Amino acid sequence: MKISQQNFAQRRQALMAQMEPGSVAIVPSAKELTRNRDVEYPFRQNSDFYYLTGFNEPDAMLVLIPGRSDGEVVLFCRDRDPEMEIWNGYRAGPRGAENQYGIQQAFANDVMDEEIQNLLDGRIRLYYSIGSSDDFDRQVQDWLRGLRAKARNGAVAPGELVMLDPLLHELRLFKDDEEQDLMRAAGRISAEAHVRAMQICKPGMAEYQLEAEISHHFAMNGCRLPAYSSIVGGGENACVLHYTENQDLLNAGDLVLIDAGCELDYYAGDITRTFPVSGRFSDEQKAVYELVLKVQKACIDAVKPGVLWDRIHELSVELLTEGLVELGLLKGEPAELIESGAYKAFYMHRIGHWLGMDVHDVGNYKVDGDWRPLEPGMVMTVEPGIYISPQNEQVEARWRGIGVRIEDDVLVTVDGCENLTDGVPKEVAEIEALMASQVI
Ligand code: GLY
Ligand code: MN
Ligand code: MN
């Protein structure tokens, strides 16, 4: 399953349609990153660049020039190199980029400095992601300086530098049919991996062994890498929000929190489930879990077009705070505990985030200073949690060290939302039944 070439072309057209007349946009690819000595991290293309090209090589740059008669879509990329290709694999080269990726004019990188100045010459406005990379900022400045130095020969450097992100990221925020299909598949594969982890979990296993089961399922289903480092936190490790060490043993009687999602052709899943290592919740674990679950389901029910983004978060704060008071974990009036921020001792993050090519995806949450309403085509996570610090002496000892988060991915539809990750159970009875079956 992949985004079609026709779709990549439509995205470029949609972006160019929003650019000012006489303007140019440049989008660099990612670079390879050294891990140690001559070993690199697995290459992952820059999401903006991939969104517009589908081109998966490092050291490339897209230039969009609406109205240019010799081609509006220009790419710089690595040249073919038989020697390097023996060592490091196939390169498309400029001709391959033109033939396979719908690029109208492609150049090898060794002529970039000269050709880019020709392309920028006479353009009024230059869009790019200013400040994302010091190296790239410097490179753009060098090109502009080079152009200004040729002013007496008639060269004119762009006079306006404008952030590309608002235009491009607004496009990325709304997922079209192909993207929705990919995200449904990413959600399904991620959900299956969580089911596998529940089925295989036993006291005495290491957190990294559960992580390995998840990674295995992702890779066996076409997702070589997760969308982010998987979190597998047993016991009080669940209270560390971005715990990724995954080194401890899982103890009978503890919960384990798994936050993991696959990346399928550049689209992320992002699921959290929390379940008992030995298959049965204790009374305290169940009480906290049932509260988080009630809040998560109420928040998903509230997701529909027209509802303000922040309203879903406010709802989670209201319901969690009321529930924490009912359990005796917070004392006082819910309204005052919200006003004072006392609930943040237990719930210190927000209800969710946009989801797409990046796990914390691009797109503004406010427009003209106001929280934006949800609209069909947006995908977001809904992930309330309660984390009771092992050091919290305000609560009885029996509660300390319990951490619960439940996270699903939802697509906003015309009349509500579609849960993309409902393939993994979250009701207490369902989880306990699944774990009791131990089919693996
Ligand atoms: N996995 C990161 C998050 O849920 O935001
Ligand atoms: Mn998330
Ligand atoms: Mn997550």
C-alpha cells in the first residue's frame, strides 16, 4: 500500500496554487546521520519532502516554481554512480527522478549552486522552512549572497523570505482517501501488535522482550520500523511518560504500559494500552483503569466536526478530576482543583495531538488566536492517563506507582469519528479474557 504518483503530483499542485505569483519554494530532503564511525542510522526521509515527492533518497532538494515554462517541479539529487551503487545501492539519478517521480526537470547535485541561483533569479518571494536547520539556512544565505553579488549583471535576489510551513502543514493536516486507507492499515497492524503483547506477556519477562514481540509484528507486516521508540513500562516505570529504556523485568502484580505504533509507508499508528502483567487487575489498578477508560470513551464520543480542539482536553480534565476526587486521590472541589492545576500531579499532558506522517504531526491547533474546530479528514489521538507517583505521600501507599494511559487514533468524519485502532481490546473483562487465553 503506497501513496500514488498521481497523488504526489496533486499535492505539489495544491501547494503551488497557494503560493504568491512570482514565488519559489524549496524543500530539502533529510540527510544520512552517523550513528558511530562509518555506520549510519536507518535513513528516514523528511516528511515534508516525502509528502511532495515520494522520493526516498538523501541529499536531494525539491524546488517548486509556479508558472516556470521550463518546468514548475525541479529536483536536485545524487547523480548515478556505479561504484557507490555497488556499495550502497541504487540511485535514481536525475533521469530516473524525471521518469519515475513526475519531476519535470532534475539536476545532479554537483551543479546545484549554479543552477539554484538561476532558478531563484528574479523571483519575488522565497518560501522555505526557515530555522529548521542551521546548515540549510546558511546554504540559502550563500545562494542569496551569490545572487546579490551579480546585481550589476542584472540578477535580482528574492526580497521576501517566507515560512513555507503554514501552507504545507495545513495541507498535511487533512488526510485524503489514500492517506486514510494507509492510516487505517497502520492502526490495524499496531493494534494486532498490542494484542500479541497481551497474549504473550508473563511475569519474569523483560520489558524489551515485549518490545521485541511488537517490533516483530510490525516488521512482519511491512513496517520495518516503529513510528517512534516503543515505550514498555512495567510497574512504576509507567509513570515516566517517555520511558524508553525498556530494560526492567515485569513483575507479577504490576501493570505494564505499552505505547507503540508502526510506521506504514510514512504514516504512523500510536496506541497505548495498560494491562496486568499476570492477567488480572487488582482493585486499585482496576479503579484507576476504569476511570481512565471512562474518560477516554467520553472524549472519543465528543470528537466530531465543529467541536473545538481544546474542548476535548477540557472534557478530559473535568472528568478525570471528578473521578480522582471520587477515588479519594484528590481532596476538594473539582472546579477548584482544576483552577489551581492540582490535577496536574496525576494528569500532566494533554489529551492528544494530530497524527499523520509524524507521530506528533504538523498543523496548527489555533487559528487567528483561537482553538480551531475539528474538521473531517483530521486524525488525532485520544490518550488520557493517570500517573500516581511512587513518591506521592498525599495518597495512601496502595495507590502509589500505578500509571495508566489508554490511547486510540481517531479520524474525524462528517458526523463524528472513526476509531482506527479499535482492534485491540480495552475493557477490563476483554483484556482479562484475552490474557487468560494465552494462545501464543
Ligand atoms: N507515543 C507518543 C505519544 O503518545 O504522544
Ligand atoms: Mn500519542
Ligand atoms: Mn503514544
